[in-house]
Amino acid sequence: MSEEGRKFGVVIFDDAQDPRGGWYCVAGGAADRFAGAHELSTDTLWWTNISYEHFFRGQNEIWRIPNLRHDKYLVVSHIDVLKEWGHPPDTTDADFTCAFCASAFDRVMRNAWRLISDVFPKIDIESAFRGKTLREDLRCLLPELEYPKGPAAEVFKTGRAWEEFTSTLVKPPRGGRRLMLRRPRLSYAMELLQTPVPRDPFEWISRGDMRSQAADKLDFVLNNTRPCVANVVVRSIQQEVAEIYGFGNAIDKDKRVNREWVAQPEFQIFARYADLDVKSVYIGREYWALMPGMAEPVKDFFTAKYHEYSWAVGVIAECFWRAAMLGEDKNKAGPLRDGEEKAQTSWQGLWIRAADKATMFQCSMRLTERGHAVTGYGLGWVRCTVPEEAVTQFISDGLTLGLVPVFSDVPESAFNIRNLPTWGGDKESAAVATFTVTRNTNMLWNLDKLPLMKPDKQGDYVKRLKERFSRAA
């Protein structure tokens, strides 16, 4: 099916746990009511508000309709989209939610399709989007990843070798608002995709073997030029760091496990604050990086002019680096031996998770030092609970650390072009940060159109936007 033959739309069921009637909208059209999923057009990929759990494990078996997707098919939900564009979910009508999210979804998917088709010119759009998530659909653009086998696959699991998201032990202030700050999506994706990652094969080194190679086990891991994953015991950790770092804090009360393994990027940060005993190590062959091995259209996508202004491109960029953290594709994993388990992530994915943990921990500590209650962090963002009277200061502190707020969290008239805090992030993201905190949604929405425009039209379009912005300021 050609690009012109595939449409993108959004479905908001009245009851997402019992998906029958609701609102639907194809991007570019008006929202309307429908009575049942059987009424929805088959030439449209529909992004629904059904949770992953109910989509695949509910009693309705809605997953059998091939052109429906669950609410986290992207790395954002419909509620996230509304918040990131300044629309309060609790007071926004379902028909507006449906139409607005359809436009946002269409932009993400059109950009994703252009990227995939540039790399694989013979692929059709129907085949390009068959995964359970856009991350799965985009993983075909990554270099070949390497997955642990045998004992390593059995121990390298969430909670034991990494934490995708860390809930801290900080007690939030009573009556505060839960707010989020994030690293700009595109630049953060580029940073993580250029993180040195390991190359197979890995060998296991016991405590005794380590002693024969180095007098200091800690130094053996810290300064080894080969990639290491250490099996550690935490003897102690600095008090002011412990509740933020949350080493091994369980997310699910029914799945509490002891964290044992730490990849080198996280180890190098953790060792500054904790007394660690290294019990054994997996050590890889050498370091490399994912980005240099990408196809040229992918490199161009991440560095293209004006892409740093685009929300839709940022969503794809986050999908991209998180695709590297996925478990092994069941179609490529091959049969497992008796008692053997499939890896939950690749060696490279483990390193990217570790780099994200280390980076967002450091952001969390800097916010803590400024008096903010960090309750969780990971996947490029930090969550805090903030008293109402401290919201503006919290956002200001985030900006100086290179963190952008969610649009709907920015108080009306709190910032203008003349009272902006110093932006502490990369210069390419400064404009987006400025438009966000000055609540210039029109400028952001128009800038988001740029990647889907023909290159020869972009320059004049940007010039007109700048003139409009200058007059408004």
C-alpha cells in the first residue's frame, strides 16, 4: 500500500476497558461518533486509548483487529500529547482530543514512514507498521544488536541488571503538584546513540580470576578499556544520595528482586557515592557506537536542518533509542534450550539503559540540591512533587539544567522573552525551550510542520514565522 493509500487516525472509546462506541477522527477531518469498532475504516491505522494490558489481555480481544493500536504505541499517550501541547486532559472534550491527537499522530507516522522508506525504498507502508509499538517498527533501522545467551540472559533482567525507571524514597510535600522535566528528545537521543556500547563476545570472570589480573577489583571495572558488567554488593552509600539513587528500588510490589548487576556507565557514577564490592564480571571484546553504523538517511534524519524544532521528530527520536533496549525479536531469537530464557535486552541496550540512569540521576541530584522533591526519574525525564508557590522557580531551575517542562505545567504569564532564565542545555534546543516556557503554542505547532515540507519551501516558511514571532514579541 502506498503512502497515499494509508491514513492515520485516532479513536477515543467512551470506555477504554470495554471498547465499543466512542469518537473517531482521521487526520485532517472532523471528529465523529461511531457505535462499534467494526465501523472503522480499514485503510486507516487507528491509535486508540485502550491500554496495552486491556488491548492484549482483556476479554474483548480487540487486538484481533489488525489496524488498531493501543495507547502506548508511541512513547506518549493521548493524555501526554494534550499536556505537551498545553491542553488540560480533564477539561478537554473528547471530540477535540480525538481530532487534535489525530493530527499529532499523523505527523509522527508520516515522518516515521519517510525515514523507513528512505532506508528501505521497496518496503510498503502496510508492512512498515506491523509491530506492537513504533519502537518495534523502527528497530529495523538499527545496526544488528547482540543479545546475551545462557546464564547472562537469565540474570540480565529488569530489576536485577537495570532499572528503566527509578522511584525514589523521597517523601513528597503534601498538596504539591506532580510535575515533569525532560531532556530535549532529539538531542538526548543523539547523545545516547553515540554512547560507547559493547561488542560481543562476553566472558565471565570470577572474583579469583579478577585478583590474578588486578590488585584492585573496583579499579578493574572503573578503568577497564573493555566493557564490563559487574556483579556487586553495596556495602554502604552516602546518606544524602541513597534515597535518590534508589539502587534496586522495586516498582512493582509483587515483583521485588535484589539488584545485583551494574553496567560500566552506571558503575562509574555509582562508585563515586557507594562502597562497592565486586563479586564477578562479564567483560566484552571492545567498545563501539550505534550512530556511526546507521544508514545515511538515519544520520541525516537526526541532523537535518530544523528537525530540532519538531515535536514529532522528537517522539520518533525517543522511539529510536528505546528500540535499542527492546528484548530479542522472537522471529530472530531461534529455539531455546530447556530451562534457557530469552534475553530481555541486548548488550547494547543494557549500556544505553545504564547511560540514561546515570544521566537522569545526576539531573535529579542537582534538582535535589536546589530543594526540589524528586520522586522518580528515567527514560530522559525527572518527576518531582512541587508546592504551588514553587512551580515557577522549579521550571526556572530545570531550564538552567537543560531540562524542558511539560507545556501545560507552565503557569500563564510566568515567563516572557525578557525574563527567561539561562538555558543550560544544547544550543540547538534553546528555541524550543523558549517557545515552551513562553507558551507560544502557535509557533511550536507551525515549526512542527517543517520536516514534512519540501526542503526548498522551508527557508521562506521559517522566515515568515520569525517575522510573525518578532512582531508578537
